Amino acid sequence: MSFPKSGRTWLRYILSFYFSAAFGKNDKTNLHNMFALVPNFDLDPVRGIPAFISQGAAGKVPMVVVSHEARSQLPPKLPIIVMVRDPRDVLVSGYFHATRHKGRFSGSLSDFIDDPDYGMPKMISYLNGWAAGLSGRRHHIVSYENLSAAPVKEIEGVLHFLGCEIKPRVLQAAVDAGQFERMQEMEVAEGIPAHEYDRTDLQSMRMRKGLVGGFREYLNDDEIARIEAYCSRDLTPDAKNLLRATSADFDAPNSQHPQSHQS
């Protein structure tokens, strides 16, 4: 589970590469066939559960499905991996996704912050809902920031949660394959299934910049303060605690984040 633009394509790719290499499928993992190993939680024949290949190696590949659905849309007892990212970076990435990748929003970045369908109100509702839904449910938290800083350790945590055998060489190979520059090159060459967009425009890409703290390049101080005010005022205590995995503390806003590449 993740709010859009929290890094799920990156996590999906690394896990798909690992499952394929570790459990005997041995196909070269790309941005198209990764859905056969980590599908969407829907019935789309190309990207959803019907595409899942479960018996690559004696049924060892776990079924991990990914979704942006709100908590109310999922069965209450399913174990959950929740991926989170600093809302300021999510907001900026979401803006470029909505304007350049999807073409479904035409306002300014400042307008996007307050938009009820895509901006902070939507994100706040999503995070509050999932934070409330984790109590009593087996779950594991992954953050974009930790995946950037210590990718092997972060993926090891996911594999432990899934009960998967950990093969260190394969894990390192999967992390190396998921480096930002490599994934961006693949996206330019191959695109993403069922998505039509201008792959010569880097701002329209799924793999757009891969930065932690990159929001400062696009948001002015007033816009950052508005986003932080949303988080400080409207996030529940459980949701704020959930976001601490990103190192963002919205009980004490204006926290500083170093800029670093996803690698």
C-alpha cells in the first residue's frame, strides 16, 4: 500500500528482480514483466492478479500485490506492507505526474497543494485512514528515504516480513538493478504498460529525479509552510508516527532533509 508517488514502482521492480533471480524464473526483469511477479491488486490481464506467475520455482514466489486503495477497500486481516515518503516530496512528484504524465491537472503547483482530488487533503485522508487501520494487523513499514539510504537493509526487512529466503548476492544484484539511472534508462526505452506519455520529457517520467528532499527545488518557503501546516494540523498522531519512518517530524515542522540520489 502506498499513496501515489511514494516509490512503489521502484520497490516493485527490486522485489520482482529478486523473486525472478532467487526463485528460478531467470527472465531479465523489466518494467513490463515485473507485473507478473508483483501485480496490481486488480483484475487487469496485463498488470493485475491474472498476470501473476506463482509457480516459477515450486511455488516459492509469494503473492505480493500493490495498490493505492484506501483502507476501507481491502479485507481487514490481510498483512500489509506500507510504503511512505515525505509528503513534501510526494506532493511535488504528484504534481508532475498529474500535469506531465497523466495530463489531468492544469493548475499551478501552488493550486495543486490544496486540490481535494490530488493534493494535501487527499493525502491527509489516505494517511490517516491507513494509520488507523494498522492496529491489530500484521504490517511492515518501508520508507522511500530508508530505501535510498540503505537499500539492502530495507529490502532485507521486506523479505523477512514475507518469510522469504534471503540470498545476499541476488539481493545486491536486485538493488543494483534498481538504481535510479538504470531504471530511468529502461523507462525511456520501454515505457510503462498501459501508459502513453512523452518519454523525451524527463518531467513526465515515473523515474523523474529520484531525490530525497528535492521538493526544495520547486516549492517556495510559503508553499512548504502550507504543506507542513496541513500535516501538523490535520494528520492524526498515528499518521504522524507512521511518517517518522521518513525522518519527517510534523510535530516539529521545518525539519531539514539532505538531498541525495536514489542509489
